[in-house]
Amino acid sequence: MSQLDLNFGKVAVLMGGASAEREVSLMSGQGVLQALRERGVDAHAFDPAQRDLAELKREGFARCFIALHGRFGEDGTVQGALELLGIPYTGSGVMASSIAIDKVMTKRIWRAEGLPTPAWQQVDSEAATRAAFAALGSPMIVKPAREGSTIGLTKVMTLDQCDEAYRQAAHHDPEVLCEQFISGDEVTIPVLGTGPQAHALPVIRIVAPDGNYDYQNKYFTDTTQYLVPCGLPEGEEAVIQALVLKSYQVLGCRGWARADVMIDARTRKPYLLEINTSPGMTSHSLVPMSAKSAGMNYPDLCVEVLRHAALDYSLETTGLPV
């Protein structure tokens, strides 16, 4: 990639923010910032929790790399502000971002499109959580509908665990999702690109201690194994990549994302869990790991994501004065 290709103008790396994933976002953002600077990009850190987004316009930023995770960064809110400012940004647009952060809405669309996702119920009380457990069976996953990084998630094995599981999830979000647990291989698959050029990267199989891929094991331990090549049976990886690519496209995602999938150990059927439209970019993150397996190093991955920065609408297309 030539230096001319990297003439992106002044670039803001949005990191930190006000979500429960602020700590991880700061780690992602610092990694992206360093990588872009290594490639000669005029990149600068920008924390929306500490600065007004209007400063982006006043200071002449031409593009934004969104390294924010969770609410107020991955949910369409920052994307909408950048649309109003007219500053192209990485990742999905307003609608796809706001849908993808909401696991219930995502599952509804996937189900409507005929894509497999575990059975679920949305609940609003401890009693409803217990009723969901009776319907969905054990084990059952209870989690906030609009959080990431397994924050507030509990694997419920018995009825008497339901009340506390609901309270933990509701602490982070009044919308709580109860989901059938799929026992089997846990995999994750990044997607890069937009429209017909979008393509799935290699599948990563995750082997966590005691099958517990929680927040601590995601970011702060080295005991979780990430297998790429994934070692799945012949032909299975391609099927999962095709499924994830379709799940990305039906939500209207663009730029990049990463989908999490469970493969039923008995039937080998894959089930879509969720899709992240602003994936982690830390030293433990999975998109860089998959990209490396495909021959793309971390700085080149960051540049490729930045290259796809875009707006849902440009002022030129609205008929309004520019």
C-alpha cells in the first residue's frame, strides 16, 4: 500500500467513551492509534467522554476511526452525531449499529430472514426469568440485551439462580435476554468490507478454561486458547463463514464486524449469537488474530478498516447547501 493511499487527512481515533467497556475501548484505541501513526496517518486520540464531539469539526478532522465499544459508541448514537457533522467514520451506519447492539432486535431480524439463532425470551422481572428457565431449559444464558464483552452475563444452571442472574443483567440494562444455551464449539468470525466486496475472515475457535469465556478470560488472562486454523471438520468452516456473511448483510452492516457463533456438539448446526459492529482491537482481540492468519498484519488491518470510513448520507445527496 503506497503512501498516497494513506492520504486520509486528519484522523480522530475515538476511544474511551462512557460505556461499561471504557477500559477495553482505551486499550483498543491506543493500539489503533499507534498502528495508524506507524503507517504515516495523521491520527490523534479523541475521548468523547472528555471532549465535545463538535470539536471534531472545529479542529478539521476528516475521518474518524471508531474504537468505542458498547453504548454511546457502538449503538448508532456517535454514528448519528458524525452524520450531522459530515465526518466519515469506520464501521456500520446509524441503523445497522443501533440494531446490532440490541441482541433481541438482531435475533428478530435473523429469525425473520431464516437464519439460525438460539431460542430466547425477553424478560422484565425475576418471575419472568424463572418462567423463561422453565421454557428454555438448563443451562440458560441471562444477559443484558444491549451490552457487550459478556458484561452482566450469567450461565444459569438451576431455578434458584434465576433471580440473581436477572438482577445482574438488569443492573446494566432494563432489557434482559434469556437465551437457550447451545453446548458445543464456540467460534468467532470477522467480516471486512462493504456490499459485494464484504468477505469473512478465517474462523477462530475459542477454548476457554472450563468453557467460561467471561470478561476476565477475554481480556486479562492468557489461559484461553484461540485456534486458527480452527480445526473444524472439513467444509464446516466455509458453511459458517457464509452464514456469518449473510447475517452481516441482512443487518445492513458495512466496513467491518465480528460475529459470535455456537456449533451444536450433537448436530453440528451453527447458531448465531450476536454481531459486534465495533470489535475489540486489543492485544487479546480476535479480529487482528484472524486477519493475521489471512496474511494481514495489525497496522494494515487498521488502515483497511479506515479506508472504508463512510457516511450513510452526504450533504451533497440531501439537496441541502454544503
